[in-house]
Amino acid sequence: MPYRQISKDIKERALWLIEHNYIPSDICNIFGIFECSLCHWQANQEAFGSVAPPMYPTQGRPYILDANQAKRIYSLLEDTPEMYLDKIQDWLALAHDVHILKTAFFKHIRDAGLTYKVLQKAAAERDNNLREKWLKDINTHFTASSLP
């Protein structure tokens, strides 16, 4: 039998049939499931009061940065993409009291899709916009005779 997601309703109905003295192999044939699945569902029902076990938080190490801190870092990088990792590391320590290694921080921003190439491109585009604004300002407020 191929792997498929089985709804909570079907699991509860299968356990109801077991409680009413139906043969487990017949139940498995009706629903197209394995007997070991029935055993797991029964164990979950006894242990947790539900056929589905409770959802636990993500496994593994917790993130060093929370979502709010990560969002602030991304906006900081968009505003000043030329910042080095050690400067951002210092900023995190001072502003958020978060101490993170450069390698861990690098992996964090890399996983977010921020690379040096992307940041440099953003910086180049931003500089062109600022240059155009500066040129318009110069052309409207100054004349050739007013410049030294």
C-alpha cells in the first residue's frame, strides 16, 4: 500500500470498529491500512486522548535569532548592504543583547536568500537612484556661475 495521509475521522472510525469487536484484519482491508497503524492509533488514543499525537515544537536546536530580530537584520542589510558581518555582529550584541558567531549568522542570512551578490546589486541600484536625485537637485538649485 502506498503512503497516504489518513484523516483523523477515518482513524476514529477504525478504532470505533475495534471497540465494537470487529476483526482488525477486516478493518484493515476495508480502509486499506496496515495493522501496525491501528496499533499506533490505539496507543495514541490511550496516551493522548486522540488518535493523532500532539504536535511538538520543532526538534533540534532553537534559533538564536527570533523573527523580529531577523526582520530587523534584513532591513538593516537592505539599507546598508556594505556592512561587514563583524559590524552586524556588534550591532546585534549592543542593540539586542544577542551574541552569535559569524558563521552562524552567515548561515542564517544565506538561508534567507541574502547573498553578497544580491546585496551588491541592491546597493548599485540604490546608488543610481540617489545619483539621479542628486543631479536633479543640483540642476534645479545651482547654475554654472554659482559653482566654484
